Amino acid sequence: MNAAPPPHGLCDACRHQRLVPNTRGSVFSLCERSREDPDFPRYPRLPVLRCPGFEPTEDRDAGKGD
């Protein structure tokens, strides 16, 4: 029986999130901002409720005027 993964908070809607699966079936939320800015944790504690680096994903912006 496969349970749904727990929500990642803001990360689920952030363009900097990359989901990284391991060989045992777990999935980790990697913050791509951590590659350029050491102030951001590579694997933040979840759920993330506040983040100064949050940027919505492109698909969330679709339909909004420029």
C-alpha cells in the first residue's frame, strides 16, 4: 500500500524545489537555491511555512498578465 507523500509546504509551489528519490522509495525535497546561497538549507525541514527565497513555479503564474 503506497501512502501519499507528506506535504512540503511552500516548497511544493516553489520553482527552486527538486524532488529527489532514493533507492528505498523515499523522496526528499532539495532546495536548488542552496547551490548558490549557503543561507538556504539543501534539504529544508518540512513543511516549510516561510521562506525568503520562495518564488512560485511557472505554471502557477500561467494566465497572469505580464
